[in-house]
Amino acid sequence: MKKILLASALLSTSAFANLHLSPPDFDSSYGRAVFVDFKTAQYDITYDVLSEITTVKSKITFEAKTQGKPLFDLVPNPDLIKLDGQKIKQHMISFPGGVSKLRQLSSDVAPGMHTLEIENIIDTNVTYNSNFGNVSSAFWIRDLKDRLFLEQYIPSNFEYDQYQMTFNVSVEGVDEANQEFFTNGKLTKLSPVKWKIEFPEYFTVSCPFYHMSPTGLLKRLDFSYTSISGREIPMTVYSPYKRRTNKFKPEAIRVMTELEKDYGPWAHPSFVAYGTWRGAGGMEHSGATATSFGALDHEMLHSYFAKGVMPANGNSGWIDEAIASWRDKGYQRNPTTGFMGSNLGGQSVYKRNTDKRAYALGNAFMAYLDYRLQDMGGLKAFLRGYFQTYKHQVITEQHFKNNLEFFSGLNLDEEFNTYIWGQNVGNDHLLEESPHHSELSKEQLQSIL
Ligand SMILES: [Zn+2]
């Protein structure tokens, strides 16, 4: 028994060493820039209701495989950085080809384990209510534009990496904080002003859902759902209005039932949905979403594809939008894609965001794949097996293609080389924007705190 346990423990550790999925290391003007493997990240987040300043002290343990200056990202300027206890600097740099910005440490590391400490201020999506001494704060994320994952708030790695994150949240300047939390992590209250939230090990930088609000401001319903696996899944729906919250509950249950039937048991510890306004679209997290009512089903599908099986990079981001759109449009089957070619997933290896054409072109490609796979039970049969085999893992589009070919016995080189990694030909009419991921302004994101 012990031996078996040890073997599975080793297996699970290696499953999250994802450095082979990172883009290639490169040379910046400051020296060799190396991607690293975050192991754990502890974020001490302090809300000072007197000064109305939010600070984060982060402690990250990471492994470097090669000598060089490590890469990470953080949108706010870091105030203090220590590498293995020594104060150092960092530089804002660009990826090759200028596809995105990021940060590079100023000192080399040798291969092995290291500790990075960083301090910064959060001033995005946080509001202090000085009359009542309370705070609203959320780590909203977006995936259609660059640098809008957790790096907006806290020092983070890139999507290929999975690491255990812990948020230690304190509210200073009050004896008792009247705060309430909505999260897909494990919440523990440590004192009247301190909480700990632990997120699962399989999470990436786009998985955590974190929303802190004044107690009672938002109307919540907590209930449980019996999964087809027999597990009781805690579910929370909430919104500013009781009526809206009440409307979300039966819809969440309906969609959960449909998805479990199609793809298998829910793969996350819980489910939480924040109901925003009509037309707002939504954003998916792992077993969580902030969404309009109309996009709830689309975002819940993403707990299977996007945040159950997770894309390693921007080029692979089309897969889950393609699947979600294919479901939105009623799982159509078509003998042709209806477009001549695209580079949907064939852009820079450093690209971090999902191509907006993923909805329309991706849906068309999935409908065509379903046609090609009709003798093997169709695309849904493949997706069910793919999800069950690779849930909680980070995948690439090459991995998706290899598995499709293995499942079907087909060679799909030409299809991928034309429609996904080819030239953009004759598809202007398919460039529609998804109603499920509307672009919200900074003010709109702030308004739903
Ligand atoms: Zn989507």
C-alpha cells in the first residue's frame, strides 16, 4: 500500500512540472531570459481601510532548469524584490517579436530551487468604503487581451504552469472586518480580520476566483448538488439582487446535469457563479464564473474545456472557445468548414491571449471534425474521453490533434495545416465577436465589485 501511495505521489508531482510546455527561452538585452517552474506561491494581501491602500507580499518558490535570468509577470510596478534573500532589480521587457510584455529578474540563477519575494500595490478592481470601513475587491480576469490574468494583481507565471497558490487576506484598521468571500479556493477564517484561501495544486494563472465583498451586500444562495459520481458538490450563486440570484440556481443545476451527462463528473471541488447584468457576457474560472445569465451555460462548459483541461498558451486558447461555441450552436455537424484557411492557432509561440476568431472559426472547425468523426461516435465521444483522461492537465493544440488522430485513426495534418496553422483566406464574415466574452471597460469591471 505504501509503495503504491509513493508511486502515485511521485506521479502527481511530475504531472505539474510543466516547463516542457513553456515557450523557448530567449535572449533579451539584459541577458538570457529563462522560463521557470513555480512550485508554490503565497500571497499576503493586506487591505488597510485607514490609508485605503492594498499591498501584497508574495513568496514564490520556483525551480530553474537552466542558468539565466528568470521570467515572470506583474502589471503593477514591484516595489521590492528579493531573490534567495538578496535584494535585486527587475526589468520590463518584451517577448521576441514584441507580442507581449513581461518582467525579467536582473540576476542569474543556477539550476535548482529558489525563493522569490516581491512586494507591490494593487489598485485595480478594489474599492474602499470609508463610511463603513469595508472593502470590495476582486481579481477579475480576461483572456482575449494580453496581461489580464492574475498578473494584473499579483506576481505570476504564465499559463503553462500549475502551482499551489495561497492567499492570506487581512483587513487592517478595524477590530472586526465585515467581509464576505466568494471563491473557488478553500476558505478558512483565522481571526475577525484574517482569512486564508488555498487553491488546488492544478490551478494555473487563469483559474482562481476571488471576490471579497462587504457582508450581506450581495445576495447569495448556497446549496449542494449530487454529482453523478455520488459526490456532494457545494454550489453558490450570488448577485446584487435576490431575484437574479434565484434565477441562477435552477439554470446552474440544469447545465451541471447536462454537462455531467455529456462529459462526466464535475472535476472541481465546488461551483460558484456571480450573476452580472444582461449582455455582460462572462469569464470562466475553474469551477467558477462571473457571468450574465445568458452566458452561464457557456462559462460552465469552460469548467470542462478551458479550466478542466487547460490551454498552455495563447495559440492553444482557440480549442476551448471552439468547443464552447460548438455547444452554444447546438453541436452542428457539417461536411465543410465554410472557410478556406486561417492561422487561428499558428501565431507567435509567445502569444498569451486567445484569438477572437476562435468562436466562429473554431465552431466551424469543430462541426467539420464532428462530420469526419461520425463513424466513431462523433466529436463529443472524443471530447468525453479527452476530458476524462486529461482533466487538471495543461494541453497544447498539438496534443489535441495527436489525440484526435489516435482516437479516430485519421490523419488530420492537412486539416490543421489549412484551417488552424495556415493562411487567413476568405473568412472575414466569420470574425464575429462572441456575445459570451464581451469586452468590458475598466469602469464596468469596477462597477461589479
Ligand atoms: Zn468562452
